[in-house]
Amino acid sequence: MKNKNLFLIGAAALLTTMGACSLDYEPKDRYTEITEGTDDDTGGSSVALKDKQAVLDQMQVINYKWRDGQEAWYLDKLLLSESHSDNAYAGSPSAETTPFEVNSIEGSNSNLNRDWNIYMTNVAAANILIESIDAVPDASLTASERAMYKAQAKIFRAMVYFDMVRIWGNVPLITTVAGEITSETIEEVYPAYFPPQTDELTVYQQIERDLLEGVADAPATVASNKAALSKDVGYAILAKLYAEKPLRDYEKVIQYADQLAADGYALEPNYGDLFGVVLEKPDEPAGPDNFATAPTKRNSVESIYEAQFDATVGAWAPWMFGRTLDNWEFYFNFSKWITPSRDIVKAFTSESKTDLRYAESVVWYSCGWNIYYPANNYAFMYKDRSAYNSIIKYRYADILLLKAEALLMGRGDLGGAADIINRTRDRAGLDPLPASTTSSKERLLEAYLKERRLELAFEGQRWFDLVRLDKVEEVMNNLKDEGRPPLIYPYDSNSYRLPIPQNVIDQNPNLVQNPGY
């Protein structure tokens, strides 16, 4: 089963987005068949939802924007988290990718431009629902339904802003829908089109407020559908939020990690089931005559929030990283993004036993290029290996390990932290940490960071772990990896945030470039 059509559709969509992405800033989504202008008291107009079906359609817009907008929240986020850290090389050298590898990113980077635009469009989609739903003139839309959909939109907005604030720091905080600019409304409405940045702390506080309000009315998780914005998605983001410095509260990290455990989340017994595929010939290896037909498992006990794909809507992202196991030769004719580094291979192979996560994270193929490795034995990122695989944005292992961090750094509970780390090590087939490590806070922190690195490799976590724990300069400026090009600039405190896209600054005179760029 080769399914070339779904890949061609995805490829066309990607190329269109890359080549024709408008960077014009607009803090509200475009008018569609599900919205209509409604006059306000000033003679302007605002975006409103017409009826219950419009609300359902807008929820679908939100879900599709996340699932299908893989450039920002997945492809480019992996470029930042993996290639801007020690986990990977850029993979496909270019003016857009190489700067992440050698620390020379500038505001003119087109990846940053498109990401900003996608994120702000997602915020706008959430704002339309949040701002309009209470006024929808449809009695069939019950009060509880209004509260539930608004809660899900708030969790979505929090998720988007949580990514944005960790990438750029001070960003415009937009929580309303801008009206139409007329001679009567220009003074009131104009600032919404060109807002200044809001300081990080205030953005974090808005994320916290959205999440706390969201989890109150969001639906409970349905075990058979981890693609929904549920209470548990909110709990997971809260756990991650409270681990970050602006709102750091390690007791709340523990609280929300424990809440997820109480809701039934646990480590999937077989790590490979999180990323594996079902083959046409199960007893034979994948190859040109043996294609993937489905993921090994969706909606696992470990998955909290995932984007799901199937034969009708396949993910386009896998062919950016390596071979796609549902179509062995599809687009395997150009160098791929996110090439695993020698340093992470060394980390995976540093134990006396085989780390079972290694074979699920890195795969070696022959290819037609030799940029970082010999062409006959080239490393590829393996976490996303077919168009059918779910892309898991939040999973329980991440939150469980954050609890270990909270126990270690917050309570000073070395034993409790070590127990959690040993749980993920045990699943990976490794021995427990030695006493020489678990008896020292410094050595245990080092082991913790390594464990997160290997457990969550190529899932968009490494860079943010280094930033959160102030390890960027220590790790990246002392990295000895013969496969990585020399740094253009050493990492410093300004490296912790990326530059605001220059096109956005040019369009909005109220924005200020981040220090160091």
C-alpha cells in the first residue's frame, strides 16, 4: 500500500505554505462561511458565530489548525529543540536550517516568519470562539456546551502561547477579536492590529488563567480519543508551565503530575509501541515490498494529546526526516532535516546494556548524500516513521520526569527523583542508577537531564530543558562533536530567546527586537 496521493497532497500543501505564507499581521482570523459581521454601537463590526453549527465548525477549525499546521508546532519546533541543541544536526543545510545548528539565527529567517504567522493565526481562531460563543443566538446550544467549547479554546490558546513565550519571550498578548477600522473606531481598534509585546511574566499568567479556567469545564479524557482538548491536556500543560522559571512552583508540578496518574496515565509497557507501525508482512522488515499500514498503537495509556492520521489524511512531516515506511522510496532523494548527532548516539550507547529507546529513535540507512555521515551508513530520526503515525505532543513520561525534577530541585528528595528516573530506565532495559549518582544532587541532576534527553529524543524537548535549567552555555559551548560545524557565535544569555521575525517588526512599529539580535 503506497498511498502516494496523501503524500502528494501533503507535499503540495507544505510547498504552498513555505513559498506563499503571508506575513501580514492580523489579530483576527479571516471571515468564513461560519462567521458574519455584526454591527456594534460604534458603527464598526466584529466577528460573531451565527449558530451552534458555526461553533462546532470553529472547534473543527481549531483542531485542524493544530493537526495540519505541522510546520510551526512540529517541523520547525524540532529544528529548534533538536538541531539548536546537542541532539541533532540541521540535516539539510540551508539559509533557514543551518543557523539553528551554528547559532547564527537572525530575524530574517523565513522559518521564524512562518511560525509566528501560524501561531498568531491559531490564537485568532481561539479568540473568535472564546469571545463570541456566549452571544451565539441559538437556544439549542446549552450553557454547559458553551462552557465546554470555550474551555477547550482556552486550553488551545494556552498551548499556543506556551510555545510562543518559550521561543520568543515577550510577545503580543491578544485575547480579544479586533473590530473593523473605520473613522469612528480607529483610535479604539487600531492598537489591536499593531499591539506591543507583553512581558513574559504577564504572558505566563494569562496562560495559567486560561488553563485553570479551561480545566474547570473541559471534557474528561476519552481513552479512545487522545486527539481532543481534554482536562488532562490542560493538566499536562499546567505541569509544564509550573516548571518554567517565571511561574516556577514545583509543588504544583507534582500536583498535576499526580492528577494525571490518578486519571489513569502510565508508562506504556513497550516503548516501541508509542512509535511503531503495523506492516503488511508483520514477520518481515520494512522495505520496498513491505509497507506500513497503520501505527502499532493509537491512544495509548501514555499519550495525553496527539495528532492522528490515517489513509485518508496522512501526515506529510515524516518524509522530511527520513524514509516513510508506508512508501519506501517516496521523496527519499534529498537530505533530510534533524539528522541525529554523534553526541546523542554516544549518549544512547554509553550504558553497559542496550538502551531499547535507541532503535526507536535512530535508524541507519544508505542514501544518496554524505553531509554528516558516510552515505552507506547514514543516521535518520526515527520517531516519526510513516504518514499513519500519530504525532504525540504531550505524553506522560515527560510529565512524570518533570515530577522527578520537582522532587529533586524543589523538595530535595533525591530518593523520590531517582525512583522515577529508574522507572523510565527500567522500561528502556537499563539498570537502576548507582548509589554514587543517587546520593549526589549534582550527579543526579546530570543523570536526570540525560534521562530526559534519551527518553524524549526528537520530540521537541531538549532545547527547552537546557533553557529551563540554565544549562545552555555549559552544554552547547563545550560540546565536542566532530560532525557539527563550528559555532558562529557562542551561546550566551541572549540565546535563550529567538529573534522576533524582522518582517513582523517592519509591519508593527510597536515591536522591539530581542536583545542580541
